[in-house]
Amino acid sequence: MILDKNEVKDLICNRLWFFQFVLKEKLYDIHAGILTLNIDPDDEFSYLTLKFGENGKIKFPTKLGFIPSDYYKWDFDVDTQEVVILSKDEQAEKRLQLPQKEFYYNVDTMVFNKDDKGNSKNVEFLLNFPHYDAFEIRNPTIAGQTMIFIPRDHFKQGVTQHFARRGYPVYPVDHQNDLTEFLQEIMEYLMDQPHLTNIIISRNATSELDINLPKELNHVLLSSSEITTAFDYCAGSRAVIMELLTTVITENNKRQLSPDDNRTVNELLGEVLHNKFINRCEYLQ
């Protein structure tokens, strides 16, 4: 079936395409690599993603340290049925096959022409997963103004890739063994980041973690109603999370300073939720 450019627009535009590559000689032996375009070496989340505009321009939904000059515009070659990547001077830099599912993750994948320059050792491709299309990642409430906090021990490639593909930056928390110290470090970070509007805290982050926020703006979403596991997942607006963290830290400081206060941390957390957040808690399970 021969497609024209308008039909191709329906296939590739308004979707987020995530750049990855694998070695030709080890096509399925290793995890696909990602391309990070950063200036600051400490910035680990400048992953190359593309959005093909219907006007022929290429945009970059994720925050990059610099814009690659050879990804400026796109066109469609009807004769070869390939998407052509053009540089700013209108030179064809790369060619891509139309989306197919039978390549790597069984999701829509656009594979770069193996003869493209700079592509001698690798097979390069663009991936699109339905749950992180450009419509979601371009939403500033979901992407640029949301932060996920996880213990540093969980800050591993599989986990960070999982979140980065959905446009979520991740902050590794150093104080991970003591819950109140874990929450205090998050609170101190948030005080210096007033632009963040949604906060997600996961103490058991995995590469399969679903991202959820409470249904009501003034609610907090917790892992469960059991206090021992409630804070395994905690999410909500900045205002609610800051209220929760400030209350917990304040009450814990009082507990530590009072010789007559024999409450455990779990008892303290239970009282905070019951007294300050009654009817404002939602639960994943």
C-alpha cells in the first residue's frame, strides 16, 4: 500500500517518539541505549525525543541541553516510502521507515536507514508507546511541573528510563532508610522548587510503576489505608504534599523533643492522617 504525506501525518504527528539504539551485532542481547543531549553532566534526563509537526517542523518535547542541528524539519519520500529528516540547510540527514510493530518492543517503531551517516555500528530507531504520546508529555501539569521522588537505591537505569519515557524527572533521595528523614529531605527540596505543582513519592519504585494522582485537588493519594505501607506511594498537588510533609516533620520534632512522648513513627503518621487529613485521603488499594 502506497501512502501519501497526509496519510503519513496521521501516523506520526502529535506523538512522542523516543530515540534509542542497539548495537547491530547484539541486536537483542542488550537493553537499548538512549541518547542524552545535555550540557551539565549532572543532568541525566535530557533524553532525545521528537515530535513531528504537521507543518513539517520537528520539536523536542523533553528539555534538552542543546538542539541537534540535523533534526530541523521532516518530509516524506513517496517513492521510497520513507520519512526524511532534514537539517536547517535542507540537507537530508537521515531516513526512517514508516512505523512498524515487529521490531523491538512490539510497539510502533520507526527504524533509521542503516546506511545513514554515523550509523555504522548501531541500529537506531524511534519508539512510541501509547501511554506517553506527545499529548501527555506536553501538558506542563504532567511533565515539566511534576517531580517523582524515589530512594537513591532505586535510582537505576530501568526505573529512570520508565519515568523519562513519560516525561517525568526523578529526584533520588539520599536519606532513604528512615521515613521521617526521607520526607524531610523531600520537603527541603520542594521549598527551593516553587515551580513544581504535582509531587509523587515512591519508596518502592520499579520500572513498572503506574503514575497516579488523586482525583480531588485537595486530596492526597496514598498506597493503602494500612499505615505501615501508606507512604510507599504518596502523590498530590504541591500545596497538599507540603502541608502533609510539614505537619509530619513538625509533629516528629515535637515527639523527639518531648521525653513524655512515646509515640512510634507509625502512630504519629496515623494521627496526622486522621486528625489533619480526615476525608482527604485516597488510596491505590
